[in-house]
Amino acid sequence: MSSKRINPTILVIIMLGIGLQITFAHSVSTNIVVIFVTCLYLCYCKASGKLLILTSLYAFPLALGSWWSFIMFGTGDVWHTAWIYASRVYAYLYLGAIVTLTVSVKNILLSLSLHLKLSSTFVYGLLASFNLLGRIKHQYKTIRYSAMMRGTTYHFWNPSLYLRVIIVALNWSQDLAEAMTSQGFTEGAARTLTYKDNLPKWQWCLATFLILLYFVFSFLVRPW
Amino acid sequence: MSISLKVEDLTFTYSIDSKPIFERLNFELPLNSFNLLIGPSGSGKSTIFKLMAGLYPQYSGIKNNGRILLNGQEIADIVPFERARHVAMLFQNPSRQFAMKTVFEQLVFALENIQYPAHLIEKRATEVLKKSNLWQFKDRILQTLSGGEQQRVALATVLVLDSSIIFLDEPFANIDNVSRLVILNELKQLQLTQHKTIFISDHDISNYNGLVDHLYEIKLSSQNLVELPLTELAKLPAQTKVTQKNLPDNAVFSWHNLSFHIGQRLLLSPNSLNIPKGYVGLLSGDNGIGKSTLFAAFSHQKKYSGNVLYNGKSSEKIRLRNWARTVANIFQNSSDQFIKLHADEELDFSQSNSLHSEYWTAQRIQDAVNKLDLIQVLKHVNYQLSGGQQKKLQALIILIMSQPVMLFDEPFAGLDLNSLENLLMLIKQTTKDLGLSTLIISHQRRGVVEHIDYELLMDEQTIKRLGEF
């Protein structure tokens, strides 16, 4: 990982620290600043433009929906409230994107276990299930096809389809847990960690600074 | 370091109200030796291995009595990272034993678990991958490897842990004979040069003669492990070939210029062939050559170019729902086939939807169930059946459906010779009676080829009918 990038742990802290405040802040301008700054960082990291545009498009109906409902049914300063809620959707989205689009799931989880002592059972359980996601998608198709071979159709709204997916996933998790145990994985025990990342002190300062800065502006200065 | 593994007076059951699988079992694993465990499917081969590897009763079942001692200490009480240095295991289901994404990450994960020194991990993983001839797979994504390749990676994971006792639970179910021999010899070398103790369970006893020091069998009658004389291994009939027959030219299922890729790799270059109606064919070929993918293409589960034809009409425009009533794919992984929870529900469901309900009368189904020895497990949950019982149930529920084209992918994996013969006879009878076109992928040739009508070989991106070219 390039040392000029922000450490995944710091990114998660920034995401949570600012994201939580956004929920209570009543300022359009700070939301826009968040969107702007996170977009800059995403460009700097050369995050996938296609994914970014795609997620932005997905979020559009949500933003429009909340904007429109405040304009139509809101009370008080409806324009201000409408824009707060609309911009909030995108502020959340890009805050999330600085974590998910610039670092792999594996590095996020390992970094959190290294710096924030996240339990390794949690980390490797999640990692294993992420690695199985492709199989689960495939399994969904297989189950539908097996049903067809037996002369019945499972439509995507059919609960028995998901029941089957869950049963299969449970079976996998049992097999996987047995295999991991036999490979020496022990819940709560120490393990060697070969994952290394760079977390200079200034990045902790950066996170604190950004979170405080956001706090001061959105709750004390409170611009429009 | 001296090590011992002993089972004393063990009684084990899966649930309180069922009969114990083992009763008062006593066994001591001979060290620095190569051991083979045989026994009919469902007799408890996986169970005894998982017990001796310390995984049961933690993950399943109840130990009513007795002890399993690793170096004099109850094995279930030893923490997994300690245990893994002594005892490791290779599982029946190749794809479900990996926590990580790539081959290299998987080996590193195992080493981290046993607290191997950080600075030596990369070196150790590299060394084992090179020794196992898996170096070129280093960065491959595990879930995209073939069953055989996955099993080789799983073996490398066990080797990297350097455990002294290695259990291998039906490890060759999805591996072709060439790789199987390579791995067997590799295991023998590990035993001879590194003093490992190897314990394999296998339904197929061919090629073990001369390798094995001790042969064991689970006796269902006494629920115990008995040692058999090694001469049992030499009693095998000679490997037979499919006898060429003149088959009628009555094909209803064929393909024209069929070809497909996996990723960048071409698996089949344009190929045209047909298969006769009312006969059972064997599709052979090496591991990873694309046999399962061919079945996936036939059943419209995988994109291809060219045409798959039924009754001379191309099938590509046919809706999957209807095509699934023409071509049935009996998956390598049995549990993928099940759509109900219990064995008897599966049978009832097939019976009511069968394309040949006049043939599959209640009596005929009953006979088939008896023949396949599934009678005691009808009320059981599918997933809790043994690997072999799942295979038999899976094959039966699709046979009852009786699609005109039947594609069986490794239906005999994990079956003992007796079960195998009964299942194969049932497949053959149904194929003949109903005029189906049946094709079977089977690495296991013994006990199979003598009943096969023709053989297709998949090799070098082509498929040809043996004896014709």
C-alpha cells in the first residue's frame, strides 16, 4: 500500500466520526464540503470512476425522494431541510466510498484487528464469508435450476428459495468452521499477524482534527 | 518428538435418541505408518476421523463414553493451534475448507494460526508450494480452482502446518487417477522421509497395494474398527476397459460446433457429436479438463458457442424451465440437488412431478430405496446424511424425474463397491426401460466400466468417442 494513502483504520474512524455527526447536523454547506473533500480523496486514490458514478446514480432516487417529500410535506424552512436531507445522502455515500473503494475488505478488516484489536474470530469469519459471496450468488442460481429440474419454479420472491440458500450457507459455515479449526484457528488465541500497514502519528491527528473541525463548523458555527 | 493417538472405550452418537455409531471402540493409531480405512458409505469413516482430529464432539454429536488421547491428553481439551501441529485433516468437500481468497493467503493463514514466526512465514509457504508443484497457482483464487486442484491446495495447507498425523477423509473423490497416484506417492514419501503418520479413508482400494502398512475396516455389525490382512488389497480384479459395442444410430441428443472457455482458457474447441438413446456412456478425461463444464453447457448453466440439439432442433432459444425438463444435471455436489428438507419429501416430490409417473410406481420406488439401502434414513434431514447416502438419494430423485437426457457428475464418489453396483444397475435399468440418453463422469473406473456401453474421452480441447477414431 502506498504510504501516501490514509490508513484503513483512520479512514474507518473518520467515516464513523463524521458520519455520526452528519446525522445530527443541520447544515447544507458542511455536507457539501464533506462531499467535495471525499471526492477529492477518491480522485487522488484513483478509485473506480465507473463504480462511483453507478453508486451515485443508485443513490439519486433516495436523495430525490427525501428532497421532494420535504418540499411537499415539510413544515418550516422546507427548502433548507430538503437540501440538508438530499445532500446528506451523498455525504454518507462518499464517506463510505473513501473506505470501501480505496481499500480491500481484507485490508480494512486486518487493519482494524491490528490497530483497534478487533477480534480475529470476527475478522476471519467475515473474510471467509466475503470470499464465499461469489459462491452464494452461484448457489442461488443452482438452487433455482435444481428446482426447475424437479418441475417447479422458485421465483425470486419465493421464501423457500432463500430458506434453501440459508440452509446451504449454514452447512458451509459448519464445514468451514471445522476446516479452520483443523488448520489451527483458535477463537480468542494469539496468532502471528503478517499483515503490516503504515500508521504514522500524524494520521491519528488528522482524524481527530477533521472530526473536531466538522463538529465546530456544524454545531457551533452552523452555516446554512 | 514422540507422539501417540489412542481411542479408549469410545461410544459416540449423533443424537440422544439414535443408536450409537460407535460402541466401546478401542483403537491405537500406529505411528510413522501409512494406513487405510475402508467401509461402506455411512459406516462412519468421516466420523471417526473427525473424532480423532478433535473436531467432534465440538462440532457435532455426543461422546457418551471413553477417551481420545493425543499424547495422553484428551484431544478435545487441546487448543486448536496446539493440536494442528500434531493432527491435521483434509476434508471430503474440497471447496469448503478455505477461509482465504487465494492459495498463498490460505497457507499464510494456516501458519499465522499456529503462531509461526512472522519473518519465516513467506519462506515456508513458498517452499511448500514449490515442493507440491503448486507455485504457479500461488495467486489463483481458490473458489475458481477445480475440485482436484483445491484438494491439492488443501494438502499443501496441511503440509505447511507440518502436522505429524494427517487424516485424509475421502480426499480423492474428485481427483483423476493420475493426480491421485502422484498424491499417494507424495504421501508415502512424507511418511518415509518425514515420519508422518498417514490415515486415509477411501472407498476405492486400488493402487494402495505396496503403499499401505495397515488396512482397517469399520464393521457395521460390531460398530468397531478391525484390522484386515493386507492381502485384501491384492484381491482386486484387473482394470478393465469399456468393451466396444455396435450401438444403434438413434441419437436424440447431440451438439454441433460446441465450444467454451473458462476465463481466458479454451476448454473445448468446436466439437460435434451425439449420444445414443437407451445406453449409458462414460465421459472420461483428466482433472480440470472441463468435463463438469461440458455438463454445465449442456444444461444451459454455462455460456458456450455452437449448438446443443435435441431431436435435431437447437436448444438455445428454449426457456431454462423447459430445458430443465429435457436435460438433467446430477451435480457433483449432492446437496445442491436437494430442494426439500427430508429424504422422503424429496422422493415424494419427484414422484408427483415425474415425467414417467407410470413407470415410477410406489412399488418401484420402494424397491429402489431398498436396493440403495436408504430405508433407515428416509426420515432424516438430507444434509445430515453421509456423503455416500446423499449421493444415492440424489441420483434416485433425479432418476425418478426421468428427463430424456441424464448427466451424472461423479455419482459414485465415496460409494463402496456394493452401493456403486446397485446404483449403476439402477441407472442402467432406467436408461434402458425409458430410452434415456445417459452420460456419466466418473474417476472411479473399477466396478463401473464393465457396465458401460460406450466411452467419450475429453482431451486436448476435444471430445471423441473411443474406438471410433
